[in-house]
Amino acid sequence: MEHENLLNHECPACGKTAVSCWVAFDWMKIETRPTAYGKYLICRKDGKIHWETWNGSGWAYNHNEIRFWAVIVPPCS
């Protein structure tokens, strides 16, 4: 996606790379929405960052507040 900003970090314990990817979210652009149900790390327009659930058709939190979301892939999974 054009909105991605990849962050990589190698885990010293197992040598695997953890990957995170911030995606700019705009409710009016379907291509910026997550494609699967689950927990995502989100950044709100006030700058606060926390976990939020995407239920397949929207966020449990007010989607007008959310500006970015990310999938966190742990290094040792």
C-alpha cells in the first residue's frame, strides 16, 4: 500500500525480525481499512496509541478519531 511505513526490529533472542506497518486510515477509502477481524494497534488524531478491535466492518471505537492502524508481527512466533 502507498500508506505503509515499515518498521523492522530484530529480536536478539531468536534472530527473527518483528515487523510493524502503519497504514493511514480514512473511513471513506475502503482500501485503507483492515481486511480481517482482529486487534490492531491504532493511533488516534489526538496522538494516543492503543489496541483497538476491527470487527470486520468498523472499529469498536469511533472511526472518526482513528488516523493510523498497524499490525504487529512478533519476532518469536
